[in-house]
Amino acid sequence: QVQLVESGGGLVQAGGSLRLSCAASGRTFNSYAMGWWRQAPGKEREFVAAISWGGGTAYYADSVKGRFTISRDNAKNTVYLQMNNLQPDDTAVYYCAADRDLQTVRLSNSGMDYWGTGTLVTVSS
């Protein structure tokens, strides 16, 4: 099994940056595609970014392209989300996710193998 724990959320001014981390336990971390989803109050949970097992392929939601970067360090069992030029619309609970299939991480809300419990990002005007 895999357990995911997010960290790095907080309050930031518009235009600022945050780096989220997701630490994974389990021996099979490097066999999973990883990603980030987010959910704002009153909205559906939406895809943010995904990265393949080896880190060679990444996908981003159109709303964050050019501002967010996903990466992973398999030696540390950790995936990151660097968020730059944050805007109030980025305010949400951010969830780390893992699945054996990259397309599931990219496209599926209900079909994910594992979810973290979330970290709150609040961007002030």
C-alpha cells in the first residue's frame, strides 16, 4: 500500500509562490504515476498536474500552464508542485494523488488508487 502526506500549503499574497510536497510511504513509490488535484469551495475537484513513473512525461491543466511545475524525486519518495505567480483563483485544498496509470492520474477523480488528505492554499488579493 501507499500512504501520501502533503505539506507546504499556507497563506500567500497574489503574485507570490509556494512549493507543495507530497511524501509517499511504501516500497513501490517509483512504480506509480503521481499528481495533484485541487478543490475550491462550491466547485468540483479539478486536475492540476501529473507526472509519470520516471518523471519524463508531465501534464498540466490549462489554468496553471506556465506557472506551476510538477517534479518528483524517487530517491526521497517525494513529489513536488512549484506554484509561481499565484492568483486568488488558485485558492483551494490541494490533494496529492497516485495511481499505477498516468492517464488515471490525469483524468479520473473517482478512480484514483490513493489520495492524500490535502493541504490548504489561500491566495489573498
